[in-house]
Amino acid sequence: MGFAQLVIGPAGSGKSTYCSSLYQHCQAVGRSINIVNLDPAAEHFDYPVAMDIRELISLEDVMEELGLGPNGGLIYCMEHLEENLDTWLTEELDNYLDDDYLVFDCPGQIELFSHVPVLKNFVEHLKRKNFNVCAVYLLDSQFMTDVTKFISGCMSSLSAMIQLELPHVNILSKMDLVKNKRGVEKYLDPEPHLLLAELNQRMAPQFEKLNKSLIEVVDHYSMVNFLPLDLRKEER
Ligand SMILES: Nc1nc2c(ncn2[C@@H]2O[C@H](COP(=O)(O)OP(=O)(O)OP(=O)(O)O)[C@@H](O)[C@H]2O)c(=O)[nH]1
């Protein structure tokens, strides 16, 4: 059985930086890891790329040849990947042995983990190929600066959890940029009644019922907890 991590999260949340740090860490502790680029728009990498979607299709070519914009072009590329799961991806995966660990650096377009089924089908394919897969969802720590952003971050993570149905770890990225660490702490293991009180205070009275339902959702999916990660700590 192989092992795979799908690194997902909004654009700019720090996915590639996380992959690069993970690679360096594994190097330091003598473990082998293979990072795969699944972003057809990516150009620069701080890690050796073991497998690269751009060998199959690149966003630049699609935009030029089909006249699509960046978003439509990216979805086109990912759908092309989906059509080539049994060919390109299978051939690439054949290069890896049973115990190998693959980390997939995914694009940040929210459609891919909300309603477009490409990543879901990608995951199913990995499972058929005997990979044990988990999702690592990165969210910028700036989402934890007030309750409304926190709820929006939880909802985006939740949509990925529901769409992919994978063991799911939430990571709060860019912790070095947080000035008020205490302010963030209350969102790491949140008390539902305090969140609700804060939300009601922030919003007009007509939202009270909606606020209650949202907090219940966050509470029921108690997996919506975030692990803070400060990748820049060792540099300081
Ligand atoms: N200060 C700080 N900056 C970070 C950290 N992680 C990432 N960044 C910066 O945030 C920006 C985006 O980081 P990326 O790792 O490219 O994010 P991404 O999620 O891969 O971006 P997309 O592929 O565009 O979705 C870059 O300028 C990084 O240098 C961090 O832990 N601390």
C-alpha cells in the first residue's frame, strides 16, 4: 500500500511552502517523500518535483490555444487530468513502490473542493491504486482574526471535507504573521456558546437563527479544529 497526502486550501494559503517545508523536514530526518505538482499554472518550486501535471497539460498552453481565461483554463486542465487518470496518472504511479509516500500540491481554486468532482475522482483513482489518502487543508491565519472570518474559513474547509470524504487535517498557516496570538487561540478549540455570542454581537438581529445553525454545524463537525503551524520559526 502507498500513502498520499492531498494538500488543499484557498489560493495563496501556503500549500507549496508547506510541501517544501515537509520535504526539507523529511530530508533532515532521513525519510523519503515525493512531492507531486498538480497545479497546471505553477512555475517555481522549492522542492524537487517528482511528478508534474504540466507534463500532461499546462495552463499557459490552454489559455493560448483555446482562448480561455485563467479560471476556465484551470478547470479545463483539471478535467483533462480526470480524463487521463487511467493513462498518464496510472503510468506515473507505476514508478512508485508499495511503501512510497506521495504529497500532492493542488491548485487553490475553490471549485475543486466544493462542487467540481475532479479531485473526488482523483482520490477515488488513488484508492483503487491502493493508496491510503488523507487531506491536509491549509487556511491562512488571517481567517482567525474575527468570528465572521473564522466561520467562513470553517465553511470552506467543511466543503472540502464533505466533497472528498477523506481523513482530514486542518492547518492554520502563516502563524508568524499573527500579532495577537491570544486572539487566535480562542478559535483553535472554540467554545460554541462564546462563538455564538460573538457572532450575534457582530451581526444584525435578523441573522440570529442563521448564526445559531452555523455554530451548530461547526460544533457538530468537531473536526473543524485548526492546528497552528509556524514554518518560519526556525528561520528566526
Ligand atoms: N510569512 C509567511 N509567509 C508565507 C508562509 N507560507 C507561505 N507564505 C507566503 O505566502 C505566499 C503564498 O504561498 P504559497 O506557498 O505559494 O501558497 P499556495 O497555497 O501554494 O499558493 P497557490 O498555489 O497560488 O494557491 C508566498 O508569498 C509565500 O512566501 C508562512 O508560513 N509565513
